[in-house]
Amino acid sequence: MKASLEHLAKGSEAFSFEIKEVKQARFDAPYHFHPELELTLIISGEGKRFIGNQISDFSPGDLVLLGSNLPHCWQNHRKDWLTEDLEEDAAQALVIHFSSDFLGEAFMNRKESAAIKSILERAKLGFSIQGSTQDKIAREMLLLKGLAPFPRLLNFLQILHTLSTQAADLQPIESSESSYTLSTVDLERINRVYAYVIANYTHEVHLDEVAHLANMTETAFCRYFKKVTNKTFVELVTEFRIKHACQLLRSSSKPMIEICFESGFGNLSHFNKQFKQWIKMPPLQYRKLTLEWHQ
């Protein structure tokens, strides 16, 4: 599994933006990126979304705006991967792709478009759309499907206008744009590493394999990865595993030893130590607190 560059429709026959309805048994798109911005609404399905360096749970209603070349993918909970009797439309999403100058550079440089242009530029790190804006945008996106091309364009502009005027409900996803100001070669190399970790973090991860993906020796790769991401490769893998364990603690009654192994840790003692270091409390206390919050 590697981060792939996705090519979207171009040319005079293409619309100014592309809207795609996804209906499948599970989300299975690979970790990928593209020059176009993306607005994605999850209609059904639960799991984890991977955006840049960040991992978050997703569920129906989850809504994000992603900037150009920001790598991403959605994956259902891993227990769902082994389930053969999922309904064909158990995973549904509405996805809009568009370029930053989808109506032309001159239009986006007009004074009337200044707020929209600004929010699209700030979307390079991605936004999770929250609060009342989330509900409003979700409703408007669902209405787009049944509209003729020109009314659809007008309504899409209204969606962007709403986003540009409700900054308080836009929660940045990425914490730093340093990873996305790299050269194309470096960006693709780092994305290959993340794709490998996403595919393997619940199992044994081999440093020699990931160094080979980066076309480096193990020592050179470790130095390079730390310099680019401000974290070690081991810290990255541990972060993925801890967040996976948190999801299991919140959503299941599985015994701790099962959560430990299912999250990719080799023994319970190491799991408890790493969990407390990252979350600042033992896993049992975390489970108790999350249960109290939802009561």
C-alpha cells in the first residue's frame, strides 16, 4: 500500500466541480492525494480517518474540507474488514472535488470572492466542520445531487460562502504545514511511509521494509523521518496504536489483553506503559472516564 496521486477529470467537457456519491460495503480507497480540494460528508459507516499526520474516529455526519495534496483515506473499523455479510451500502459518503480556481483565477481574485479564497487557502491543513455549520453544510450537500448543473453551481458557491463566514466551526486537522511544503519527491516518500504504517500498525512493523520504501538505509531513514516530521518512526507507529486502542476502549467491552494485542502491542506491560505515557492515565481509567462521559 502506498500513497497514490489521484487524477480527476479535466478539460472543456468537465464540470467546474465534481460530486461523487460513494456506496460500498466498506471504505477501501487507498491513502492518496490530489491537487484538487475535497469536501467529504460521511453518510454511513464508522472507523478511522487518516489525514496527513492525524488519526481521528469518524461516524455518520463527519464532515471535512481538505486542501490541495493533503493525503487522506477513510477505513472502517478493522473488525469490519473480516465481516463478509456487510450490506453493499454500509459505507456511504458524498465527496466533492474542486480546484482552488474552479471558476477561473479572475473570479477568485474579485473582491466578492475574497472570503472564499481565504478559506480555501487556509484549508491546506484541512478543516473538520463542527457545530451548526456541520448540519447546515450536510443538508446543502445532500440537496446538490438532485439539481441541474447551473443551480448546482450556485448552491455550491453558497456552501463555500457559508464556510467562509463560520470560521468558529472550522477546526484545523493538521497542526503544521511543514510536511506539505516539501519537494514533490519528499512528499511522496513520506506519504509512502504513512501508507505503510496505516496498513500495518496493528501488526509487526519492520523498519527495514519502510526504509526500503523510502529508498534509504535504516539509519539514514530514521534521521530523515525525524527531521521532516519532528517525531521518530517508532513514535509514529505508537501513536497509531494508542489511538486504535482508545477507540476499542471507548466502543467495546473487550478485555485489556485483547485490546493490547489487537492494537499491535506485544505485551500488556508495554501497552500499559505506553498508554499512560501518551494519554496521561492508565487504560482502565480511560475506559471508566469515557463511559461516565457518555452516561
